[in-house]
Amino acid sequence: MTLETASPGNATAGKPQRHANHWVVLLLVFTLAGVVESQAFGHLNAFRPLYLQQLGVPAPNVPTWTGVLAALGFVIGLPLLPFWGVWTDLTQNRVPSAGRLPGHTPVLSVLR
């Protein structure tokens, strides 16, 4: 973050002002969220075959359902990508995807 001084005619002349755009903080938040999400869903996909067996899925069908469930997120999510841009425009360029972070916590806790 950089500091800049106010103009001489301004009442806050000589006082440093911080930029309103804290992109570094936003970058760190999204990096942390991406790492946590990748780890959580990586573990979910890794242990899904064991969970399917516990649910009573026959052993020959476990690989098929593992693949179907792993692909389902991409099949549903890919067509929805353009709507993220529309949502961002509607919310006046606030970060709408940050709203998903609190929602992931209870969902991933239940899946544990």
C-alpha cells in the first residue's frame, strides 16, 4: 500500500492518506479462501469412494458414481460463470464471491 500526501489547499495537508483500494488484502483473502476450498474439496473427492461404500452403493458402481459426482460440480458450475460478472455489475463492483466464504464453513463442517 502506498501513501500520498494531500494537496496544499486541502485541510489535511501534510497528513498521509491511505488509498481506498486495498487490493493486497483482497488478494490475500482470496488466496486463503482458494487454498482452504481446494484442500477441502480435494479431501472430499479423495474419500468419496469410501463414503459411497458406507452409503451402501455396490462396489462395482462406486467408481462410476465417484466420477459422476466429481464432474457434476463442473457441469453445474461452468454454465453459471457468466452470471458472476452480471452479479458483480449489479452489486456495483463489490466482490460477490466473498459472500460464499461464510457459507462454505458450515457445509464443509457437515461433510467432515
